[in-house]
Amino acid sequence: MVHNYQSTHSQKRNDSNVLFGISDTLQGENVREVRRLRRSIAELEEELEERRIRAVEVVTKNWQREERYSKLITKRNRLRVQVEDLEIG
């Protein structure tokens, strides 16, 4: 024997309320997850900016060191030429 069950209006309303409750719970969890992910993104962006600044500082220091080295080489070479000129002259 097959029973043909029909939901009453109050059962449908209760089922709907349950679904809305589940939906609200999921949305609340999504909101929390979005907040958590945004915090993680902000922290990563901050770390990336700090690393970028440090990288620029390192490149700048290396460039300055290279410039100083180049000037010292040039000065040394001029002095050697001067010494050679004095020894010959």
C-alpha cells in the first residue's frame, strides 16, 4: 500500500525556517571565513611590502658599494700612472 503524504502548511513553514536557519548559519560562517582570509591577505601584503623595502635597500647598498669600489679602482689606476710618469721623467 502506498501512502500519499502531504505536508501541512505549518510543516512547510517549519522546513522553510530550518532551511533559512541553515542558510543563515552558512552565511555567517562565510562572513567569518571572508574576514579571516582578508586578515591573512592584509598580513601577507604587509610582509611583501616590508620585503620589497628591504630588497630596495639591499640593491641600493650594493650599488653604492659598487660605486665606491669603482672610484677606488679609478683612483688607484691614476696614482699608478702618476708613479710611472714620475719614475720615467
